[in-house]
Amino acid sequence: MKPLSRRRLKFLKSLALLSQIRWYNILMLVTGQYLAALFVFAPEGDKLSTLFDTNTHLVIWSGALVLSFGFLINSFYDLESDSINRPQQTAFERLVSKRTSLRIALTLLLIAMVMAVTVSYRAFLFYGLYAFALWLHSHKLKTIPIVSHSSAAILALVPFFGISVYQQYLSIHTFAFGALLGLTLFSRELLKDLMMFKGDVLVGRSTVASEYGLGQTRFALLIGNSIAWIPAFFTRDLFSDIAEKGIFLILVMLTLSNLATLRTNELKDLKWAHLGYKVIIILGILTIPFL
């Protein structure tokens, strides 16, 4: 076999690093924050001041870089189970050595902290605590069923809380929408338990699926799905017509994705349900400008 050229190897390592960082999640986070900053938090008729506000960009990218740090740290703790559950992707990601990944993770964290302290010491403290919470989740909380799922959902939404605090904007309807996304992210973590069941059992990791069984995990998905409809029903009058339709589509997709898990134990079929969750996240982001 012909050896890879140095340029091609560097290119593949860059792709492997992006895979470790979960570039798709970071892209969704940054896009969602910019849409929220411009269409929800910005003063009416004064979006340009927000767009040209340097601190807004620093706050958004501080959160993105800290979350990238969290994904890289998490990859260390998940390496054993990921090698079983998704061997090809894990082997590809390991083109970047652990040492290099750790060095890049710390560099990203350092850049994020410098950006945050440029905004304010409160922003520095906020994102410093966020980075610690991400490490704590991977190191300790991830081994505790339910707590792991709750912390993962909350941590995914923390950057949105950061930009809302910076913009000094809090409201019932944005909180209700955030709660819906939080429940969706919580359910996605349960779905991951089903997808990663084999590897988690072999490495002895405690999850809802490994501790309580596949049937109970599916039941929890349906309960979470039912709960998600409740706040959406009682807060529907707070949203515009377009936002209300977007939320309805999110709930329908959430229901269909969860119902799909009832029919199979096959990983390839569960991946279709997981794809449904990706569509939900996109719908959620596209709904933000109309809140």
C-alpha cells in the first residue's frame, strides 16, 4: 500500500480533530447564539449595534471554544466504549494522538479564557466554571445514570444562558423554549444509551439502559416525550404564529423519533431515530428568530 503523503496525512488529521471536537454541535451552537443575539436579545430596530458589538462575538466564541474543550476531554473518557460501539470512527479520530488532543484542548480553553476576560471578569468566571463543569461531567457525573443525562442537557444550553445574561435579556417564553430544547437533549442522551448499550455493558459503565434495561429506557423516552408537550401547550400563546408552528414540528419529530425506538434494537435503525434528533435541533435553531 502506498504511504500517505505528509499533506494528505495532515488533512486527515485535521478532519479527525474536527470529528473529536464534534464540529456539527459547535456549528449549531454558534449559529443558534448569533440568531438569538440578533433576533431575540437585540433591541428592536437596532440589530446592527449587536452585530458590530465586539463583546457579543467574544462571548459567543468563548462558549464555543470551551465546549470544544469539553468534547475533546470527553473523548478521553469515552475511548474504550467508543472503540466498541463505533470502531471505525474512533480509529479515524485516533489519527490525532491523545497528547496532541489534550494540548489542543488546553489551548482552546486558554484562548476562550483570554476572550472571556476581555469582556469582563464575570464572563471569565462564568466560562471558567463552565469548563470545570464539562470536565466534572466527563470525569464523574457521566457514570451516574439520570444525573449524567441531566447534566449533559444543561451543559449544552449553558452558552445560550451566557449570551442572554450578557444581553441582559430573560423572559418566560425564552425560558419555556429552552426547557423544551433541554427535554429534547435529555431524551437524546437516553437514545444514546440504547445506541451505546453494547460497549457500555462490556466496559462496565453505568447508564439507564445498562442499569434498568432497554425496555425501561424506551419507557423513559416516552415519558419525557409526553412531558415535553405540557409546557408547549400552556405557553403557546406567548409565541408568534411561526414560532408556534416550529415548536409543533419539533414535538412531532420528537414523538416520531421516540416511537421509532420501540420497533428495533438494531443500531442502524436507532441511528435513524438519532437523525431525527438532529433535525429537531435544526428546527429549534431555525425557530429562534421568531420567538
